[in-house]
Amino acid sequence: MKEELNIFFRIFTTTKDAIEKFINMLDPVIRNAKDDHERLYYHHIYEEEEQRLSRLAELIPLISKFENEKEEKDFSPTNNEFNRLLQELNLEKFGLHNFVEHLDLALFKFTDEARSTLLKQMRDISYQDYQQVKEMLKKINEQFDHAYVDPHAHHDEHHDHLAPPSSLPRVKQSEKKKGFTVGSLI
Amino acid sequence: MKEELNIFFRIFTTTKDAIEKFINMLDPVIRNAKDDHERLYYHHIYEEEEQRLSRLAELIPLISKFENEKEEKDFSPTNNEFNRLLQELNLEKFGLHNFVEHLDLALFKFTDEARSTLLKQMRDISYQDYQQVKEMLKKINEQFDHAYVDPHAHHDEHHDHLAPPSSLPRVKQSEKKKGFTVGSLI
């Protein structure tokens, strides 16, 4: 379990950093939106990612706590804090899934080179991380026959249509960046 | 607390029903999407609401359990199940908030009378329910000085820009419905 916690820590620290870059990218788009619909659309995505950021600010220290302090015996469904950890990880698996889709949606709109390059980079990493989290949690959930039932298990099987990286919308490499610099996003 | 649980039960049962109506409305829109972007956009909202539906399928029986069986003494931060209930309720407060925004976004697109009437109805109820849940949880979180910190409290204060019903996008009452009947949605 220590090894898995190590990977979870890396993945959720990486995605926290990616959210910050993404919402920084959305900020000027919201301020300069051409109408109410566009403003609400990007503001809504901004808020959902901000909610995820707030949850990750609680989850990451909880992962650290188990990674650094807990004994193997604490990884047990009789430990309520461990159950909470599993529950949060299962929730954030879907946070990652939804983030990949937010990035895909943004890739349709932000086709300039600077933004599309950064978005595509984050999209590929998030997609791989989502697959790995899904795989790891599947094994952990099987291993720990705990009381918690993943309410999204059905979703994984029947409605998980995330496209792999190869089928991404094409990035228009030729399109020039529009007043956006990579520096301002990283 | 029994009275609050009663209201939570009503609100989350109502919203569960509303999600089902909403995703039934999205289904043909996804199938008949004009391009990949439109398909991903509605499919993404569909999936987020479906995730919420799965979580509510766990939360509603948990509310019932406390409503019907638990003693006043069980409403305590030393009761782990009660903490879990509070944690889930805090999460679903944001589920409701995001639902209002999904409905607002849909109202920009589905301007025919049948769909806009139903959307507006669900929007008004969800907006009121969100406000009530927020108010009730604020009091409960103060009353029970439990270990759980609402990771979204910051969000409530600084980024909660939900428009009240009066500032909704206008429903074009004149526009005729396009192959959609209210009957197919209810």
C-alpha cells in the first residue's frame, strides 16, 4: 500500500498544479467573454475545478499522513480514517476523469499554439494518471473488502467513453498565438 | 436535527428526480449532436449528473437511516457515520450548485417552449433548494464543532456567483417546440 500511496501523492500533486495552470488560463477568457453564455460556460468549469482544488488541498495531506506515519495495520477497513481516504480517492478518480473532459472541451476552443500545446500536455498526463488511478483503485477495492461501495462502479463499466490520446481533436500547429504566452501560463 | 434531515430527504429526493428528467432530455441531444464538440459538451454534463445520481443513491438511504432510526445522541462528531453524512451533505451542496449552472447553460440552448419551461421549473426549485441546503449546513457545521473542515467554505464566500431566478436568461415563450413534447420528458 505504501507504494500505491506514493503514486497517488505524485498524481494528485501533479493534477493540483495542472488545475492552477488551467484556471489561470480560464481567468482572462471569463473576463473577456463575448456574452453571458460564454462567461457562464467558462466560469462554471472554473468553479468545478476550484471545488476540486479545495478537495485536493484536504486529500493530499491525508495521503501524506498514511504514506509517512501509518503502519501497515492501519490500512484496514476497521480504520475509519483509512475508509475516508479510500472514499476520497474514489471521488477524485472522477475528478480526474472530468478534468480530462474539461481539457478536451478547452482544446476545441483554444486552438492557438501556446494554449493548445499546454492543454494537450496536461490532457495526456491527466489521461494516463486517470487510467492508473482507476486501475489501482480497482485492485485496492478488491483487496480491502470494505463496507464502502463505489457509487460510480457502474459508470466505469458502461459510460466511460474517454477518448485515448490518439483521437484528440487536432491541434492547429499553424495557428498563431493570440496575445497568450506560455510563460504566463506556467 | 430530525427536522433538518426531513428537509434534506425531500430536497435530495426531488433533485434525484430532476436529474433523471434532465439526462433524459440530454440523451437525444447527444445522439443527434451536429459535431464532436457538441457531443462531448452534452455528454460531459450528462456524465457529471450521472455521477451525482450515483452518489445520491447512497446518500438518500443514509439520510433515511438517521431520520428514522437514529437517536439524538447519534448526531455527534464522535459518530463516524454521522461525520460521513455531514461530509456527503457538504459535497452534495456543491452538486446542487453545479446542477443549477448545468440548467442555466441548457436554458441558453434549449429555447423551445417545452424544454425551457421544464428547465426553468427545475432551475427555480434547485436554486431555492441549494440556498436552503447552504443555510442549513452553515448552521449545522457551526453547531457540531466537528473535525471535518468544509473544503469549499472559501468557495461559498468568494466565488458563489449564482444568479437568482430573476436574472435568468429569458425564455422565448414564442418559440415553438421542435419535435419535443413535455410528455417525453416527465
